[in-house]
Amino acid sequence: MRSLKDLKERVWKCNLALYEQGLVKETFGNVSGLDRESGIFAIKPSGIQYKELQPEDIVLVDLDNNVIEGILNPSSDTKTHIVLYKAFPKINGVAHTHSTFATAWAQAKLPIPCLGTTHADFIQGDIPCTNDLTKVQINSDYEIETGNKIIERLNSVSYSDVKMILVAGHAPFTWGLDPEEALKNTIILEEIAKLAYLTIKINPLVNSLSDDLLNKHYLRKHGDKAYYGQRKKIKFGEDNV
Amino acid sequence: MRSLKDLKERVWKCNLALYEQGLVKETFGNVSGLDRESGIFAIKPSGIQYKELQPEDIVLVDLDNNVIEGILNPSSDTKTHIVLYKAFPKINGVAHTHSTFATAWAQAKLPIPCLGTTHADFIQGDIPCTNDLTKVQINSDYEIETGNKIIERLNSVSYSDVKMILVAGHAPFTWGLDPEEALKNTIILEEIAKLAYLTIKINPLVNSLSDDLLNKHYLRKHGDKAYYGQRKKIKFGEDNV
Amino acid sequence: MRSLKDLKERVWKCNLALYEQGLVKETFGNVSGLDRESGIFAIKPSGIQYKELQPEDIVLVDLDNNVIEGILNPSSDTKTHIVLYKAFPKINGVAHTHSTFATAWAQAKLPIPCLGTTHADFIQGDIPCTNDLTKVQINSDYEIETGNKIIERLNSVSYSDVKMILVAGHAPFTWGLDPEEALKNTIILEEIAKLAYLTIKINPLVNSLSDDLLNKHYLRKHGDKAYYGQRKKIKFGEDNV
Amino acid sequence: MRSLKDLKERVWKCNLALYEQGLVKETFGNVSGLDRESGIFAIKPSGIQYKELQPEDIVLVDLDNNVIEGILNPSSDTKTHIVLYKAFPKINGVAHTHSTFATAWAQAKLPIPCLGTTHADFIQGDIPCTNDLTKVQINSDYEIETGNKIIERLNSVSYSDVKMILVAGHAPFTWGLDPEEALKNTIILEEIAKLAYLTIKINPLVNSLSDDLLNKHYLRKHGDKAYYGQRKKIKFGEDNV
């Protein structure tokens, strides 16, 4: 078991990676990482510039939204992270950015169709987009309702199969088994979103990938018969810094 | 109170930041910062390459457009800055670039619709675009008329609520409480402009953000009930280098 | 004759170049290089991050798909490389990426028309795109069938004349006399794909390049009467790091 | 008067700048600089990678296309440069790239309309595009005919007023009083081309800039009444490294 200090360090690195990869600007976005055993997660503080962010600035919060450690206010999206941690018991990482292409699809209020194997490698179908929040939802606890909207949109789809979503008019959220996987899914999502954009601009009439190809590529990397990577030799997820 | 030497240093850094962020090329663009008490502002010299710019090159000018200090000619947009400083008594920073996406919207002569919360976080509605200058205005004092066009376009909207504008056929101007905030608004504006471009390309029929969501996001960051960032702990604006 | 150790080193450098040039993200893509004499080729391991890749991680495989040297699993596309090496006896390098614009054309399932001399310098006509794999092909040996699809699409066109192809719904493959040339063709392909995209967006009705101009540019660089470069003085291909 | 060794050094730096600014890839493109007095110009060698280019690799050629100094073949576009040097007696620099957006407009075979003041600052009207070369022209001395096509397209427009042009189906050429100005015009042209592309995508119906605004911006920087920059204090062109 890793200590909370290590967790803060890892979450700090993941947040920096968002910035270094060009997925966030200014103070937008946040990655968090949860230690399930203690029920405490580490998250970026609100409104702090990435280039000034230090490990000690990372805030520790519990799943009842109490700040456990840290002198700064946690991210204003904290309650959305909490909703997801409670609803998805197997995840320990959540990432949120306003990365350019994923956010454009979210603002367009459209799911990202699966147009290629780059997408199929990660999601076995469209990347979903929520409906709009209602006026009531916006004016109640907005961040909690954003989280609820995500859960509602997934519906019967497992959060273990689809780890990326667009919040309509807002931006993407991703999650994973740890903050590193949430980060990786954010990177991949932006790439998929960019490819999908260009593809529909070149050929607006192109069909989504056939189910056969979709399944082939998804199951190369997921499930019992997966053969991509070093699954027999190296534990998945550790490859990410 | 900071000295004018400090002001020149800060304005120099803000100008360099425009270049480092890819918002300007060659000698385009300029940031200025005003010391209200003395009525003297610091501005980039005209036609000097950013990569050669030194703090001592920054020119000091008063609000009657007299050069107070500096051997170089001030930016050719200086009089536009002056018009804004006189019309907006609470601002102490102005920035002007030909950043790619904001300039494309200005050349398209269209306001940027509010299509997402990234935009709503900063402006509670469209980012306005001026009308064209008339032939008379172009041939009189062009830089002064450009400033007047900006004020005319804002009309009854407060310059404290809308700190970004597109000058039709030309490019964006932003302002703020200090040069650092003007710089930040330029960075944000470019991001918003890019997202809006991609969004309308994906879904030309998408509606602007609902008023409820617009207000929710704007008021998270502005006004009495703001809860974004470290407002209780760290003074807004100091986060920017 | 270069040793296999040298070959691993060269292939490692080519793979790093893919990453440094922004043509791949995360663990996508791979370059391989073949030593025809021994029938052994070097290829990137599966699912390893580029920024962690070391020369000793490069796997040696023979043309019957036996791992000859290396503790890691070779790329999951290895069998596709083998199909191409067997079908194209003069090539000793293969590269595969999901580079943005080339992949968008592949996802659009369209060949890249020859719209300019940048393209004509390298390919004397369209850059072809395969048909979709059939359900049977997907569910048999998928990577082998991908290779077969490439060969089928080239048809009567010589693999020495057309060294780039798009696999429909998937991504580009390129090849060359050595891994360095395969790498170079990947870089060029992405550039051509980007230019073609922008061109059809500016002018959807533009015609492909005339045969005269197509031939002029292609034959400046290829064949007996080539006069581009230092062909008389420096061996082609050594210019690439 | 600067020596030819200095000229080679300056031309080398300008060529490197093309690469560092992302305006060329691999071995594409070239900048040359002429010493009018001796009738000798320095130009990049053909097919050499920019990252390997050294000052001593720069080739000296005279206006009759004889290599005066250098062991490498000069650029394959050398004769086009010669045609321009002979036809435009006041220029001493020529630059040619396949920069992304300018080349897209050239492949689209359309002039770049003047849609904003960024453009008007440099060219008082459209950036012209040549017609296609005829079959006869392509099959005669192609590089010479390319140069002739440029001259033909300018027609009655002065080469001192319009220093940028697109060669249809090919790419841009620029020139200037020295290689540094040719380089600067290449940078500016790419920027203008990019802005124009985005502008017509946002608003396909937007009109070109009015003559009044066009003239105002152009004459701010050119002619007797120019007031942009440090014209009274610093010689124009020396600002470029």
C-alpha cells in the first residue's frame, strides 16, 4: 500500500503531465487519485497555475468532501470526482480537462462515433455525451449533478468498459484504476476526438467501424484473450510514468 | 505602490509571454500596463522583435501620448490603448495580438457565440465584434477611432464584465485590472475562439449555452458568490507570472 | 554488412524519431528493420512507452515469427510486417503509425489524391487506401490479413513505386529500402495528408495534378534521369539519422 | 560590403530559421541570398537535411548557373531563383518552402484574398497565384518556366509591392531586399494563409477588406508616410537575426 504522501506526489505528476501534454491551459482541469482503503483522495487545488504547482499544494479530501490536509481550497470540480468515486467502486483515478478536440465535441453536444481502430482499441462503441443539465440541476448542487449526469448517461454500460465521457456544453471526464490510467485515457480521448473531427471533415458520409473490427481491436487489448502489450510480463498501467 | 521601473519589467514579461505562448509572431501585438496614479503607462516599442526585446526597450508614455521615457517609438497602437485607459477608469492593462483563432473570428466579422462553459467562465454571453470603421474614421486618427469603435460596440455592457473584444477585419483587444490580467484574457480568448471554431465545424446547428448554465459558470468565478480558486486566501491576479 | 546489434540500434532510433516528430502517442506505432541475409528483423516491443524505450528492448524476430532475441513481446503488428517483407523482396524497413492526418484519411476510407508537387515528388498518383477487411478476414489471422489487404490493394502497382498506403478504418503503413527510408516515408505521408486535407477544404472542386506535372516532379527524384539531391555524391538514405 | 563568406553564413542561418519555425520538413525548401555586385548568390544544397546543414555546405552560384564554390549540388530550384534575381533587379533574397497553409492555397490554385489587416500590413491586395504551367513549359526547362510563370502572373504589379506568390499546384515563393527579408515574408505569408483559411471556414461569405482599410494598413508600413516601427532610428530589415 502506498502512503498518502506518495499519492499526492503521483497526483501532482499526473497534473503536470496534463500541462506538459498541452491538454490544459492556465488553471483549467484536474486529476485526482483515491486511496480506497482510507477513503481519501488527492486532488489539484482550485485556480492554481500548473507551472507553479508543487506536490505539497495537492489537497487531500475524504469522500464526504472534508479537507483532510492542505492549506488551499481543492478543485471546484471536487464533488464531481466524489460522485464518480462513489458510483464506480473499482476506480481510483479521475481526470478532467478542457482539451481542445474533446471539448469541441462536448460543446457540439455529440458523442464521438467510432470511426477507426485507434478508437476501437479503447472503447467498444461511441464515446458518449451526456444530455444537458436541467435548470433545476444547474441551480442545485451543480458539481454533484454533473457527476450524476455522467452516471445517468452511462446507463447500463459498465464504467469499466467505457472510461471516457463528454459532458454536454462543458468538457470531458475520464477515469481509471489509478490516476495514471485516468491521465492516459484523457490523452487517448483527445487523440480520438481529433481524428474523428478530421475524418468527418474529409468524408461526412463515412460509416462507423463495423462491429467485427470494433470487437477485434477492443478485445486485442481487453478481456481474457487480450494479446496486446506485455500483459504476461509487465503489469498494465505501470508503463505510465 | 510599484515604481515605474517595476512596471516596465512587468510589461516586458507580459510581452514576452505573448511570444512564448505563440500568440504573436515577428513584431505583431503589444501589452501595456498603466500606473493610474501618475497617469503613465508602459508599452512595447513599435516593430521590435520579441526575441530581442529588453526591459529597457519598454517605452513610458503619458495619457496625452507624450513619450516620457525611452529612446524607441512606442507601439503604433498606443493611441488605441490610451482611448481604452481613458474610457475604462478601472483598468490598468491592455493587450492586443493577432492570435490565430481570435483573429480569424475578427476577420470573419462575427462575435464568438458562447458555446461552452470554458467561455462562460469568463464572459457571460458572446464575445462581441465591432462594426467596420467607416471611411471617414479610417482616414482620420485611425488608432483613436479603433478605440472608439470598441467603446461604441460595448455600448451598455460594462467593460468590467466583458474584457475581450474583436475589432472587425483586424484582431482582438483585451484588458484587465493589470497587464497580467490583460495577458491572461488574451490567452483565454484564443482558447475560447479555437473551441468555438471547432464546435461550429462539428455541429453548425448547435445552440448557444443556456442562460442558466451561462450564469452558473460565470458566477462561479465572478461576483459576491464566487467560489472558484483561492479567493479567500490568495489575491486574484497574483498567480500570473 | 551491419550486425544485428547495429540494426537494433538503428531501429530504436527510428522509433524514437516517430515520437519526437509527433507521429505517435503513448504506445501506438512501430518501425522495423530487416537484415535480409539472415532473415531476421528488429521491431519495437508491444505496448512500451516510447519515452522509456531502450535499444536493448528492441526485439529480434525471424520471418517465421519466432522471437530470436529479447525478453519482451514484439509489436502486435509484427505479422503484418512479416507479410510485407515476404511479399516485397527489396524492402528492409516497415513503419506503421496512427499519425493524425494520414489516419484521418484512412478512417475516411479514401485514397489521398495527388493535389500538388509535394505529393508528386514521392508518389506518381494517389496514395491508395485498402478496402475494408471482411468479417472472415478480421476473425482469422487479423494482422496477416491486414498485410494481405495491402498487397491486394497495390495490385499491379509496384511496391517500389508506391511505398505508402492507408488501411481503411485503421491507419497508414509505409516501407522502404531500410528502416530510415520507411521512417522518412511516414513523415512525408503525414505532410502530404495534411496538405491534401487543407486543400480540399479550401477548394473542394480542385483537380488532381496533371499527368505532366506529376511525372515531372516524380522523375526529378526517381529513375535514371533524376537530378534532385546529391545522388552522384552521397548515397540516398544515409542522410537520415 | 559584406564578403561572400558572410553571405554564406547569413543564408545558412536563414535556412535554419525555416526549419526552426516549422516552415519546412526533411529537405524541402531553400533560401538564397545574392551579392549583386559580384553577381554571385549563396543557396542551400539539394536534398540535404536541415539538421545536418553547415555554413560550409552552402553553395555559391553565379547568375549564369555556374557553381563558383562548394562540393555539393545546389538546390534543384536554383534556376527559379536566378530567373527572379534577373527579373527583379532590386532584390537580393529569395525563399521557397512548402509551408502548410500557403502550400494548401497553392494546391487549391487560388489567390489568398485580403481578409484582414494582418494581410494588408504587407500586401495591398490579394496574394496572387500563378496559372498552371503548360505541358510544353513543364517539359522544357521546368525551373526556369516556374520563374517565368511568377513574372507573368505579377504582370503590371511591381515586385517591390508584392513580394509573395503562390505557384499553382506547387508552393509559395517570396523575395526581399536581402535573404532575411525573404525569410520574414515567408513567415508572414504562412501566417496570412492560415488566418485566411480559418476566416473563410468561419464565414464563407465575408468580403475582402475595404480599399480604405487596405490602404491605411499598407501605408502605415510602406511608402513616404509610413509610421510603423523605428524607421527613423533603426534600419528596416536589421531587426531580423
